[in-house]
Amino acid sequence: MRITGGVAAGAAVAVAGMMVAAAPAAQAGTLVPGTVLAAKPGSTPTGVHSHYAELANAATGANLWSRSSVLERPMGSVTKVMTAYVVLTTPGLNLNRVITVPAGIVGYDKKFDASTAGLVPGEKLTTLQLLYAMMLPSGCDAAYTLASAYGPGLSGFIAKMNATANQLGLARTHFTDFSGLPTPNGFSTYSTAHDLVNLGRAAMRNTTFASVVATRSYHVAATSAHRAHTWKNLNPLLGAFAGATGIKTGYTTAAGQCLLFEAKRGNVTLIGVVLDSAANISAITAATADAIVMLNWGFSR
């Protein structure tokens, strides 16, 4: 099963019973001119289908609205936010470090039909290039490569992920995999909406991370060390919701549709997450619709 889903440019997105083209918006908070998506100002946003959600002020962390936000849930590839954060906070990090893609990616990806960046064992890419490969197309092959290099070893890297979660105060977060794949089962890697918002806030303070997740497409030209690659960002909000700045999609059968997101309007930046928006939909449209409702409600207040 694919652990993330995306919306292609120009694709239709179902929002509040309407089909809306996912094209760049002319106004903040709309997907197309003339389409009203904002909930009426009130104590809660209306029309959010996610069972576990939170919206917060990104600067202060103040919780603006939440639903079952402290219950532990799997989150699919949203896990890769922590994977990137662990790499980027490595002491003495060299983003130009060249890493060889290991043979282990083949069996790892095939086991769950995981999303990949199209990497081939033996290719040599820099840490920065691998971060783009992991965060934009949600490449589990790139996550495996980075975890192997920065563990050292896969188990060592997962230990670092859990230690970092503890340092960040994410008391209800635990990792058994660096991609969010369901191993040893679908609920082994878990977090809460509240913890993920705080993880997202920490990650977005890293300028390299923020730059990567805001990038809609990244191209690597072919060299003697690797093939040419073009990676497109699966986050449907980028280019479709004015002010969207990131950050990560996620999906597994257990997790349902998940999206950790951030957007800025004027001097206000909001960050939020939705988990299990629609377990029976294999595209990210349900989580996207929830995020839009929450952001519009938050900005309207």
C-alpha cells in the first residue's frame, strides 16, 4: 500500500460537497476565485471530518481548536518530519555529505509497496538532495538511506528519533520506523495531533527544513554519480492555498489520510494537523479539505 497520496495540478478537490480545481488562488484562503470555503466565525470550525486534529498559533503554540488531540494515533509519512529533523540537528552536519544509496531500499520498499523517490542502489547523492527526495515525493527509499547513514544503522537512527521526541517533550510519541511504514504493525509508530503540531513548530524553525517543505518541485541533473531525478511535492496546499508554507502528507490503512500543514497570512502563521480524515479514500483530498476549513476558520478569527 502506498503510504502517501497527492493531488496533481489541476485535479479536482472535494470540499464541503463541491468539486474545486486545485489551481493557484487569487485570494488568500480560496482555491479558486469566487469559491467561499471559510467557515462562519464561531467557537469551532464546521465541516472538519478528521477524528483527531489541532490548530495552533505557530509562533506561540497556543491551541486555537482541537479534537481528540491527545489520543495516540499512527500518522503514516508525517513521521518523516522527525526523520528530517533528526538529520538536520546532527552536530557538525554537512549538507553536502555524499551518501551511497544502499541495496536494502529494494526489499524495504517492496514489502509495503511504499512511496519512493525512484532511487537506485549505488547512486550517490548529498544529504540535502536526499532530504528533498524524502520530503517532496515522500520517498521511503530516501528515508532508509538517510537513516542508514545517520544512525549509524537503522536501529540506531530510530533510537535517535525516540530520544529527540523525549527532548522535545513529545510524551505520547513513539517510533519503530523512520518512514511511518506499518512495522511491526500499523499502530507501532504513533503520535498525537498535539505532539505533531509541536514537532512541526520545531522543524519549521530550521531554515533548511522550511525551505525544503515549501518547494513544489526539485530537479537533480544526471551526473556520473546518479541519474536525473525530478521530485514533486505531494502537499496539495502548496500553490493551491495562498500562504501555504508546508509541511507533510501521510497515509497508511491504519492512519487514514493525514496532513501536517502551515500557512501564513500577514503577521500570523498557523500550524495544524489532521489525522484519519477519511480512511476509505486513497487520495489526500479529504485531509486537504479539512486543513482548508481549519485555516480559514483560524484566520477569520
